[in-house]
Amino acid sequence: MVVSGRRTKRGEKVAREIREAGGQAIFVRADVAHEADCAALVQSAVDHFGRLDILVNNAAIFPSVPMEEMTTKLWDQVFAINVRGAFYCCRYAIPPMRQQGGGAIINIGSTLAYRGSLDRLAYACSKGALLSMTKVLARALLQDRIRVNWITVGWVITPGEIELRNQIHGDGLAYLEERSRQAPLGRLETVEDIAAGVAYLASDEASHVTGCELNISGGLWI
């Protein structure tokens, strides 16, 4: 497994934890807004492991800004990371997958692709574009046996989400626990919920699944 991101210390920690749990992992720093970083990331995976079977496009930024205050610079930054970054990674991952006879691409989406709000317009539009990319690639890559799928993610309790809610509400964990009680299925999603969906779509059990919108939103989007 190749772990990637812009924060070297955090990425190396994740890779180390995977190795300590018995897996194989390296960290490669990359900013997916830059084409050269994406090309180097894919090449590092191929060089280290000899092949590339799975690509998970998870990098995204999520600014919450009123539409009237959204600048061109911020709009372009959202699309550069959330859409263009996924495009670059797919662009460089597809040739080695095609050469080896197949692979799996998994794009991490959001309910906001379907039900966005004005203060998250850029994010919602970027995820809508990613969903369109998923569908187009899924159909185009059928003959190459490269499966392309999407996961609709709802509200996930992550350390970053807790930190954000701490800044906004003071006690972020208490706020999220209250929202969990109000959620359709009685709780918000966990990282493990989403990881299980990724593991399924990456597995041989999903060998006939492509162009799928796997909804792991706990009923937030139906």
C-alpha cells in the first residue's frame, strides 16, 4: 500500500502503523493539485510493488464559505484538489492497470453531490464533477477490466471533524454525539464504515461491480 498526502509526519505515521499491523506500506508525499506529484506517486507505487491494482481518490478540501464570499482563487483550489487531482491520478494509474489486465479505481464522494448548499457550493459542484468522471470512466474502461466506482459518504466522525467542531462549537465531541442521536440510523458514520466499503469495492467479491454509487451515508441521502 502507498499512503500519500501533503503532511509528511502524519502520512509516515499511518504507513508505520500499517507495517506494525503486519501490512506493507510506504509513504509518498504528494500534492494532487500538481500533475508532477501525481505522476511521481503512481510511479513510486509501480516501482516499489511492481504493479498497481487499486487507486483510491480520497483527497479533498471542504471550505464552508457563503456564496457571496467565494473567491475565484478558493473555487479553483477546491476543483484543483477535489477533481483535477483525481483526474491526474486516474490518468497515470490507468496505463499500468491496463497493461497488467485490470484494476479498481474508487472515488470517495459525498451526499453533497446530490444535496449541496450555498455555503458549500464549490465542494458540492466538485463532487458532482467527480461523480460524472466516475460514470464516464466506468463505461470507457470496461474492455480494460478496470472497474471504477464511487462511495457516497455522509457525515463521518474523524479526528479532523472533531477538531473542526471544537473550533465552531467548543465541545466538538459532544456536538457530534448529539447529532449522532438525531441521525436516521441513530449514529453518524465511522472511518471503519467507509473503509469497509472501500475494501469491498477493491476486492475480488466486487469483480462484477463497476459504475456503482455505494451509499454509506446512514440514510442521510436516499
